[in-house]
Amino acid sequence: MKSVEISAQRAAQGSAAAVPALTGKQKAAVIVRLLLSEGVNVPLTGLPDHLQAALTEQIGRMRLVNRETLRQVVEEFLSEIEGVGLAFPGGIEGAIALLEGHISPTAATRLRRLAGASAKADPWDRIMALETSRLKTVLETESVEVGAVMLSKLPVARAAELLGQVPGDKARRIAYAVSLTGDVDPETVRRIGLSLAAQLEQQPPRAFDRGPVERVGAILNQSPAATRDQVLQGLDDTDADFAGLVRKAIFTFAHIPERLEPRDVPKVLRAVDPATLNIALAVAERTQPDVSRFLLSNLSQRMADALREEVAAIGKVREKDAEAAMTAVITAIRDAEQAGEITLRQSEEDED
């Protein structure tokens, strides 16, 4: 019996002695190796380059880890995870994204510039966070070589979207320049990123999310027809080119058959108050019968017949009520478009 106790004691001592003390880097390497062996996608690209390099070097130096050590490292890791009460995004870009809407655009721009001065900051993280319209400016104004480097750093889907917005000849030259970037060293790519980031961040923040054409078009969409016609006539006299762009941005009741997909008619009409919809259809029957026919023909037979009966019972409608009813239908269509629920077709004028 005594010999059994002695054997057990020695075995326990031997097991404890077999568990080496690991550093923090070594523990991190063990966890990453374990996750990768289980097929887990570990997003290490979110770490700064110097940490990625240190982790890779540590993994390269390690050989074997016994089961008891692995168990202890995993238990410590799980304990750390369970003890986390709050997580922060990490990095200035993550912090700015978290506080978007709570800090001013000027403050956000200043913080990004300060971050750019850090030797460890990746300028491409800031560039990829910019809206597509600003990146398109780079492709249009910079050399094809710089454009090729930028496209190579962007996600494939976004790079394809940007290239599709560039005129055909330059798009072909940029695409060819991508084939010549195979031997570009990382430091050159970083310097290009720093230059582009500084250039893009020098642009002052915009007070409005949409351009002047879209803003004027949205206002005139909600204006009475008489006001809209007067304003457009005045714009024609002042700036014919701007007036032409505004006309293309306007979406009125008369544009419905041309711009609205037939399959989307039931969806948008459900968002309109029934009494208001009846008034709009009654006015359309008398003034714009093609719009009324388009809407009713793309509803179910039962619903269309019910609406026709209700519309027939409506008498004379005041001009103010008629404008408000048609505006409500247009607003429902615009709201559905902005929510991404529907996509309006381009008018023939827009395609010219």
C-alpha cells in the first residue's frame, strides 16, 4: 500500500515538473496554433504589423507543448475571456468609428492626421475607410501606377466597383499597371499610402451629406407643381447646366411608370395611407391616366377592383389635397429606395 502511495506521489511530482512556465508571447502562440489546428479563422491582420511579426517569430521558435501545459494555457485563456467586462475597438480608426456622430468631423480629421504620424500606423486602414467617391478622385487624378497600388490594397469587390466608375481607356491602363506591381516592396506601398492619406485628409469636411443637385431635387420633389415649374424656369435662366442636372434628380408622380419597377408597386402602395392613396388615384384618373393604369395593373385583380370602386366614389378634390396625396405616394417610393428595399430604373434622360 505504501509503495502505491509513493508511486502516485512521484507521478504527481513528475507531472507537475513537466509543465514549464510560459511567457505571455508563448501562451499567445499556443492559443493561435490551437485555433488554427481546429480550422478557426483567426483575424490576425487586425493587429499592428510589429505584433504580427512578433507572434510569427514566436511560433517559429516553438516545438512541442505537452497536454498538461496546453490544458493550463487554455484554462487561463478562457478565464481571461470570461473576466472581460468591456471591450474597446483598438486603434484610432476603431475609436473614431465608435464615436461617429458624437464628435465633430473636424475633430475626427485631426485625430486621423495625428495617427498618421505614428510609425506603426497603417495609412491604408484610413484610406479604405473613406467613401467611394473620394477614392474615385484618386483614380481619376493620380497616375495609373498609384491607382494600381490602391486597387491592389482594396477588397476585390470594392476595387471592381471603383474600376467600373473610371472611363474605359484609363481603366484598361490601370488594370495593366496592376500586373506590374508584383515586385513593389512593402515600404514603397506604405509611402504611397501615407501620401494619399495626407492628400485625402487635407480636404475639409463637408457640411452636407448630399451634393447640391440632390438637395435641390429632393426639395422640389416635395414642392407643389407650380412652385417646381417656376424654380426650374428660373434655374434655366441662371444656370442651364445645373437646371438640367436638377431635372434628372427630380422624381415626380408622372415619372412613376418610367422609373418604378412593376413588381415593387404593391410594396410601396402598402406604405401609403389608404384614404390618401384613393385621393391620389382619383386625381391621376383625371389628370394622369397612364400613372393610374400602371399602378392598378400591377396590383392583384381583387385589390385593383376594390380601389377602382373607392376611387369612383370620390368627388372633386381640392388642388392642395391632390398635391399632398401625390406627394405622399412619391415619398413612400423614395423612402423605400433609400432603405434599399427597391431600386428605381434610370430614366432615358439619365442614360443619355
